[in-house]
Amino acid sequence: MYPILFNYKIITIGTYGLLLGTAFYLAFLLTERELRVRGKDPDLAYKLLIAIIPSAIIGAKIFHILDNLKEFGKDPAGMIFSSAGLSVYGGFLLSFIVAAVIIKKNNENILEIFDLTTAPMALGYGIGRLGCHASGDGCYGILTDSIFGMAYPNGLVPISSTVYPTPLMESFVSLLFFLVILQLRKRDIKTGILFFIYLTVSGASRFMVEFIRRNPEAFWGLTQAQVIAVLFIITGIAGIVYLNKRTSAAAA
């Protein structure tokens, strides 16, 4: 692993920060393109980017702290200002709320804009998880002797034993789903369906991978991420069912 790419005096460029920045930038470019293609104001992409970056980082850090309160009590400042330790679902939740407010203020349909951002979200998440893997930030899986096991001796959170490379697994699933979304968006799909499909698939993916991750249990034998993943799945399925029923009722 290569957590630090460049270090000179006070200037440090880390792998995670570089790939996270790349994820945000590519997601922004794709969102801007989608807005322009659909006849929307592409400046909305700038507004979303400026608001989502800090909200995603703040939300991710808050949820990570809540998931590791004991460690936070021992070193609050260290955990707050560490480049490692970000709960992606915390970032998602706060970003969704902030994005919905901005979209509403711009007099756009929230679900319509969320639909066209599903591909950017899947792409950005896939690249961001590559950053977790390359930097070895500690979000590994459990110990394993299987052929899928990897060690992170030089990571930000070093470990010499072989573990499941869960960030790499999540990255693969997300990038694969990104390719699927590129095909789905070409079809005549009801507004909101694509976004709810994304919630369902991403939730199911995270729920499954948590069984081989090293996160502590939070509620009912599930980790914090699994509880949120279940909420994503329920919301996604409920949204799909509701929109289909509403369309059927309107047709009748």
C-alpha cells in the first residue's frame, strides 16, 4: 500500500485524498454532462459539488465517531482531524439532505435530479473505495486464509495478517453497477426509479460485505452500517413500489 505519495516539508499528498478528490471531480463532470444533456442548468452541478464535499466529509466523520465512541473518548482530537476514519453512509445521508435542499431551491424535481446523479454516485463511490484500499485506512475485513486475503503492512492502519480487502470488493461492485446504470438510463424509466434502484443495490451490497468487515455490532447483532443499509434497501423497494402503483393508478 502507498498511503503517502508525496511528502516535502509541510506538503503531503496522500493516496486517499488524491483518489477522493478524483472521485468528487469525475462525479461532478459526469453530473454536469447529465444536466446539460437533459436540458438542465449545468451550474447546478457546481452548487451541488460545493455543498456536498463538506457535508459528505462532516457526515462521514460524525458517523465514524458514533461508531467508535470508546476510541473517540481516548483521543477526540486525533480522531476528528485524522484523514482516516470516515463512515461513507454518514456522508451519504447528510449529502442527500443538503442536495435535496439545493435542488428544491433551484426549482427542480428532486427525484429527477437524483436519478441523473446515480451514475456519478456509483462512479465516485467506486473510486473513493479504491482510495481506502490504496491507503490502507483501516476499513478492512476479518482475518482470512483464502486466496482473496491481503495484508496492509504499510497502510495508514497497518496490519500484517491477511484480511478480506473489503474496500476493493465494494469498489468492484460499485464500478460494475456504474456500467449497469449507464445502460439503464438509456431506457424509458419512470422518474425516481433509477435512484431507488441505486439505494436498494448499494444497500444490499454494503449489508452483505459488513459480515466480513471488522466493524462492531450496534443494534440487534448488526453493525451501524448494516442498520443504515437496511434502511436504504427498505426505502429503495418502497420507493419503487410506490412509484409503480402511482403510475398504475394514474393510467387507470
